Amino acid sequence: MVTSGSVPSAPPHFVLVPLLAQGHLIPAMDIAALLTARGAAVTLITTPVNAARLRPLADRLVASSSHSGPFRLAELPFPAAPFGLPEGCENLDLIPSPPLYLSFFRAAAALRGPLTSLLRSLQAPPPSCLVADMFSPWAADVAADLGLPRLVFHGPSCLTVLSFLSAQRHGLIGPGAAAAEPFEIPGVPHRITATRAEVPGWFNVPAFEELLRSILEAEAAADGVVLNTFEFLEGDSAAAYGAMLGKPVHCIGPLCLSTKDSVGNVGRGGDAAVDTGRCVEWLAAKNPRSVIYVSFGSLTYVPPKQVIEIGEGLAAAGAPFVFVIKKSEVASPEVAQWLSGEGGFEDRNKEKGMVIRGWAPQAVILSHPSVGGFVTHCGWNSVLDGVTAGLPAICWPHFADQFMNKRLVVDVLRTGVDVGIKGPLSYVDPNSVQLVTRQEVERAVRSVMDGGEEAEERRQKAAKLAEEARKAVEEGGSSYRDLDRLLQFPSQKYCNAAYCNGAGTLLYLTIAG
Ligand SMILES: O=c1ccn([C@@H]2O[C@H](COP(=O)(O)OP(=O)(O)O[C@H]3O[C@H](CO)[C@@H](O)[C@H](O)[C@H]3O)[C@@H](O)[C@H]2O)c(=O)[nH]1
């Protein structure tokens, strides 16, 4: 049948399918904020436990602007029990033991049917584009079933996903590749030598090979890619990546700038362990750029001995500090005893140290003018939190993409120092991790926080990056323009699938059957 008409002029409706993990849900909320602020409709797919965490951010987003497009959190029940997961285990940070990671991904993939039904029922407006996390490759089938265009969202840096793709295509990673031999990564715009595990071999265990294969297949079949980065930071990698993939790449970051100003006391999707106002008050009493902030994201586990070495190293370095220790880490009797009571770590450092047990208002702390450095695990969102705050970093990668991110920060951007972790730390046996001594921690903190030519150079470079990050998201900036392209993507895809006069008017649309 042949018919004619105009390309639908209604604003596009994006459906976001994030991986159920803080490092992916938070940027998905940021994408939602950006798209709705520009008039698009957004549905973010999540589950009850995650929806409860995101609700304050979602409420604020809905309330934020009268001219914004409609937003909603859609909750699908998460099938934890059928996959051997404890009830309520709906986020990667709730997984009680490493062998259950694979079960978690399988349970998430079982959302395919319910998501397809949900999307079929969504009207006014109906979905026009799926943006599915790289770790939700099962969503490719949903888009195919419904005939929707699909973009892949990558949580990590562009350098990471480019390196992974290139190394994989050259047979340097994957089954049969030498595990420990370092090699130069072909096809990346920087000379980077890495081991297979650092490239990264995401979960680094054979059981995940199937998942990694489906991630690559879903990427190969996608209509394009969305990245949380910006041209000044990674334009060279993004160009190489787009060319290698042969698909449009949209660099719309840093996403954390989309909501930073509005989060205030709401925080960014965690169960806040501390009052943001109290943090800000504490920071305000410190000198400009004097405080070092230490946090390792949402998924790392730092063993008790290492927590203690970090704390004592910070105390010895002399700078005021904010040290975030996860609830699971504080649960260790060794850590609890060292921290608390008369003569305990907190008591000894009550003037110059703040310990946060649990989820911190990280974006608010890092952007405070009293903060001058960031000890980070190099999770990509944390790297960008640091970049947008103009902070030099002490890089302490643990696993996954964090080693490539460290290379970007230390070797390419030159805004950070390397604490010296030799290779990915094991998921399976966290106690086998390489211990960094208190003296090494102290040296690293002093090298970033104390004066000196190199420290000053790093600070200046970091300040320049922050300025460029701001410019990228302002009207006319590179990320703003890429967001424009993203907003037009569903209708252009629609045009490309038919005969179009190039001015947005659809001349003929052939409908099968
Ligand atoms: O107390 C905290 C801890 C974290 N955050 C926020 O939580 C996010 C954490 O994300 P990220 O820094 O990327 O770390 P992970 O949670 O470890 O993220 C996972 O996902 C990232 C994106 O794919 C990867 O880069 C990481 O390696 C992977 O561990 C950031 O937005 C932080 O601002 C807080 O607000 N408060």
C-alpha cells in the first residue's frame, strides 16, 4: 500500500532503558532532564526499588519547568526470585555476592516481554525511539519487535568503548587472546598500551562472554550511539569510534551538568547518609581548594585494611578531607572499631575530617569551592563530576572501564596522578586486592594538594576542562548541538526509511502488506 503525508510534527517520545545500577540510572535521569527540557517526552524504564530511589529527582524534574515535555518513571516488577536473587535485589549495588551478577543480568533480560507489552500500550504520544544501555542488549529485540529506531547509550568513556571495540575486532581480547600480554590498542587516537583485562574485559570471567557477545551484536545492529562525553574532552575518540562503527555518535555530556544546579538537598539517587546542608556548612568553613574528597562510586568494595590505610594516609597528608565509606565497609567490626569511640579515627580528626557512612551528595561536595582534589575509582560519572568541578584527581581504578578512564585522566588529559594499582581487582575475592599503604596514600594526596609546578599545571588543565565542559552544554556548544541531532533523530530515521524530500515532508511511505 502506498500513502502520503507529513512527517509527524509531534515532539519525539524517547524510552530510556538503563542498566539498573547507580552509575547508569543517574545519567539516564540526566538524559531525561535534557530531553524533556527541550520539549521531548521521556519514559524511563525502571523497577520499584530503583523508582523509589529516583523518585525525588523525578519529582523535581516534573516540577522544574512548565514548558518541558512529559516525563514518567515506568516501573516493571523485577523477577528477582525466579533467578535466585534475594527479594528486592534490583540494583547492582544490592547484589550480595559476586556469583549472582550473571543471574542479575539474566533477570533484567527477562523484562523483554513486559517492556514490549508496556510500550505497545503507551500512547499520546507513542514511543518514537528507544535509548537502551549497552548492558541492556535484550532491549534490541524489543525495538525490533516494535519497529522502533534504537540508540545504544554507553555509560563509560568513549576511549573505553572505542578501545574495547577495536581490540575485539583485532582479536586482541575475547576467547583465545593472551590474558596478561600488554599490547598497543590499535585505532585509538592516543598511544595506549594495556593488558586484555584493562581494555576492559568487563567482568573478566568466561561466564560473561555470552553477555559481552550480545552487547557487541546489539551495538552493531543499533541505529546510533549516545555518549556521556563532549567534543573538547574526547572528540578525537568519538570521531574514530563513529568511523569504526559506521553510525552516528551523539556526544551530549557531561550529563551531570544537566541537573547539578537543581539537585540541592535531593541528592542524586541514593539513600542519603548525610544532610547536604551540613556538608556545605562544613566545607564553607575550610579554605578555598583545600579539601580532598575520597569516594569510590557505588559498586566497589574496599576491604577493611585498605579503608584504614586510606584514612590514616589522609590524616598524615594534612589536608582537610571528606572520606566516603560504604555501609558494607563500615559493617566490618575492624573498620567500625577503628572509626568510632574516644581516640578513634573520627575523634582524632574531628577538626579536619568528615566521614560519610553511605551515600554522599557527591556532585554538591565536588562543586564546592573549598574542594581542591578528588581521590576516585575512575568510574566515568565520577571522572566527569571531577572534570566539571575543575578538580585534579588521584586515580585509584578497581575494575571494568576504570583503568582506561585512568589512562585518559593521567596520560591524555594530564589532570591526575596514578596511585599505582597494577591490574583489575578481583570481583570474586575482594580481599586479594593490592594494598596501597598509608605512606603511598599520603604521598599521592600531597602531590596533588600541595604546591609545586606539576600540581599547578594539573590544576590549570583541570580548570580549562571545566570551562570547556560548561561551554559544551551551553546553547551553541558541541553537546547542545549533538542533543539537537538526537532530538531530530527519530523523525530523520523515519524519513530515511521512506522517500523524503529532505525538508521534513514525507512524500511516499510504503507500508508492507
Ligand atoms: O556516595 C556517592 C557515590 C556516588 N555518587 C554518584 O553515583 C555515581 C557513580 O557513578 P560512577 O562514578 O561511574 O561509579 P560506579 O557507580 O562504580 O559506576 C559503574 O558504572 C560506570 C558507568 O558505566 C562505570 O564507569 C564504572 O566503572 C562502574 O563501576 C556518580 O554520579 C556519583 O556522583 C553519589 O552521588 N554519592
